[in-house]
Amino acid sequence: MYYLDISTINRSIHDLSSVEHVGGKAAHKDLLAFYLILKLRGLKANTWVLSENIYDRDGLIEAMLLMGGLASPEEKPGKKACMFFTSFKKAQETENKEGFYNPSSAFKSLPSRLKDTIDNSAIDSLGSKSQGSLKFQRDSTEKLLENYSTKFNLFSLIVWIYRFKAFDIQYTANELKRMFQKQFYLTDNEVLEIFGTSLNYELTYTREMVSFEDIRKILKVESLVELNKDKLEYEISDLNINKFHTELSMLFNSNINSKDLKDILLSYKQLILTGVPGVGKSYFIRELDEFDLFFVQFHQNYTYQDFIAGKTIVNGEVEPTTGDLITAIEQANSIKAREGKLLLVLDEINRGNISSIFGELMYMLDRNGNSVKISALGGMELTLPDNLYILGTMNSSDRSIAVIDYALRRRFPFVKLLPNYDLVNSHVLVRDSENKDFNQLGGFLNILNIKIANYFNNSDYQFGHALFLKENYKTEEDQFVISTTQLLYIIFYEIIPMLIEYNNGDESFIVELLSEEILNANASNIIDAIKVFLGQESCYSE
């Protein structure tokens, strides 16, 4: 197992300690921590939730250990054993470390104290109460931001929250971000509103968990925290962190690999890869090298006759013709002897009239060995061979496509690929005229895509990572190097025209998605403009 190491945690604490409480009541310096605890406990903005479910004692203990626990249950924490990240600044500024939450209460009593704090005061800023139920106010995120001098960095917070979690692999910061969002029920819009999201340091791991004692030393509170007082009678769960990642990998993960894809194909014999343009659908197909490929592209004029069978006139006689599927079946049968597998790729499957193209053969996709008689071929019986696999691709951003037939949806697992921002950060460099390299285009793409999804209320208009992974940018070291001029071309001649097209020709909104600095940039200052967009001080590598 892997744990975040002490240098990463130290960096996180140092960064979180830079944010000061500046507004609201003094008791609300921990308002963001309260908000996240309520999110973790399942409070919603549009649905009333029973208070007894939110304030479940064991659930609150787990939440408080995550957000501010300074001692493990085995250490039997007493008083001054909880300090939320929102109070790190206060603790650093005072000799007696005034950042502890409710310092006069033992840890086992904190759930009831937390309930009182939220129910009697913090809820006025965060939510509403009615007949034993709670819900968030619509403007709760706006009130949060009024309390702090600047936004807390999301990645520093994630490190703090997962400081004692065991992981099965060394996850990237963006992978942990996706887990964190799922665990805390945070939308992309909430993340963008509440947190700073610039990734300014790499995560490093160790095989041994950093002790609570070491964390207390970093915070300089080791002599203040009471230990060996009360047994919590509580065991910290693993919070299903790795389960969250597995689910995301299979359903909505840009980092699904070729092995995963092959396993799904072998299990179901057919699947559909979907996602916005540039997320790697063609790349995955090329990586499936154990299959023979048979490639067909659907379009609006592609018909049943093209796919299965039709008729034509030859020398005045009507003769049957076979389509692409019949040809693929014959090819699959021909390679059975050598135990070959044929992959029929149906590119842009959603551009065709699917019900019409498949016709009666839709039932063969149940893969139960049933056969169908093809009247156009004189009643010939057709069966899909066991070694014939079908993979459809579809661009989710294409507005001209037909709605996918429900009969097809029932018979195909759908794998949605997302833009891979880590891949861009690790493989793409923007090189300026002084040969300095900027390596945070993944962060730029991430923020731009969040803004796009929020503006259009549709994530299908986002851009994929292949936008920056073009062959003419590739070097011998498998890096992609882009000049500042080429970056300008991508922004002004690819990104902006497509966004205007999505907005029906109206270009007045572009400044809401990008920034005035980027829109007025030239080759000499485009990197500085993007750094302002990201809220970063410096992203140059020496």
C-alpha cells in the first residue's frame, strides 16, 4: 500500500496555513470545514434531509477525523485533538495555538458540540432548517468565500484530508481530485467556485503512513494535544477510496487503459466508446493489437443495404448484394482456424439511422447464439460468430447526430472517456523564445473545460487532450513541444471558433470562458496570460 509522504503533507499544511479568516462571525472561521462535513454527510441544496441522518454520531466522528483529527483512535484523543484546516492560520499566529475546535471538550464529545455549532449558528450562513430537516441555501458558496482572504488550494486540501489513507497505487493529484469530488458530492462548478485549482506541486508517496505524531509536530501542537484519555470505540473505515477510483475507471475515467478496454470487449463482445473529440478513442483502437480490424464509418446516407444486404441490377437482372457486416462475418469465420479475433469498428455510430441500418439483426446483438433470416439474401440464416467483436465510437459533442436507439443501448456497454489533464501536463511543453518551458497546459484545459460545461450546462462541448498532442509537435523523446505561436494558433483558430459555433455564432461570451489577458495576448506574453488564468505564480521549469 502507498501513503502520502511527510514532505507532501508538510507542503499541504504550509499552503493551507496561508489563508486567513477575514469576515463573518468569529465562530465561523471554520465555516468551510463545516460545509465539507455537511457535504460528506449527504446534505443537499435542493432536497430536505433529516437532521438525524446528518448528525449521526459515528458519521460525524469519521468526518471530524478526516477534516481535523490530530490523534488516531488508538491514541485515545482527549482535549485539543481536532484542528480544521480553516484554522491553521490562526494557530500559526498565536502562541497558545487558538486554532483548536472546541479546545475544552474531549474528542469523543465533539460530535455533539459540532452539531450545536452548526445547528445554532453556522446553519444561518450555510443552510435552512424546517421540521427536523436541513438543506443548503442556494447562496451558501458565496457566503463561504466572504470568510477568507483567498481561496484554499484544492490539491493542498485533498492531501490534508487523505493524509492517513492507504492507496493501492500512487494516484496523481487529478485522480485524487476525482475521488474527492465523488466522496464529497462536489460538482465541477462548486469546485471552481470554492477552491483554487492550480496544481503547483507533485504528490510523492511512501510505504509507511506518516504518524499523527509527525503531523502534530508540523503544526507545532505536539505538547498541547491530550492523549490516552478516552477510547473512541470506533474504527476508521477505508472510506472506499479505492472503490471510488475503480468505479470511475470503468465508467468515467480518462485514464482507463487498453487492458481494461480489452477485458470489457472480451466479456461483452461489444462496446461503445464515447466522449468529446480528442479523448483518445482512435488511440485505444490502435492499441488493441490482438484483433484483426474491419473498419466501417457510419454517416447519414449509410443504409441497411450498405451494412447487411441489398439488391442491384446487373445486365438487366436483379441480384442481391452483401454489405459490410456480411463481409465482416465471412472474414471472422475465415480466421477461426488460427483462433483469430476480428474487431468490427463502427466509427461515428451515432451518425447513422441505427434502427434502419441494423434492422432485424438487432436481435443478434443479444449474443445468445440466435440466428436471423435475411430476406434480401433469399432467406439465408445469419449468426454472429463468437470471434467477431464490435466496437462503436461516437463523439458526444456532435449536435447533428440522431439519438442513440434504446434497443442498441441495452445491448452495448458504454465507456465514456474524459480529457486526461495529467497526460497533457506530463507530456506537453510550451517553449518560449528564451527556451523556457511551461508545463501546465493540462491545468489550463481543465479550467477551460469546467467553464465550458458550466456555461453551456453541457460537458459534451469540452475539448479533449489530443488538442495538444499532435504528431507534428512530437519529439524523439515522446514529448510534445509547442511554440508560443503554435499555442496562439490552437487558441484562436481551433478553440475559439468551435466555441462560437457551439454558441450559434455569438462571440460576445468568449471573455467569460477565457480571459481578457488571453484574448489580448501575443506570442511573447501568452504564457503569462495563461498563468494569470490559472492563478499561478510560476510554472517554468529550469
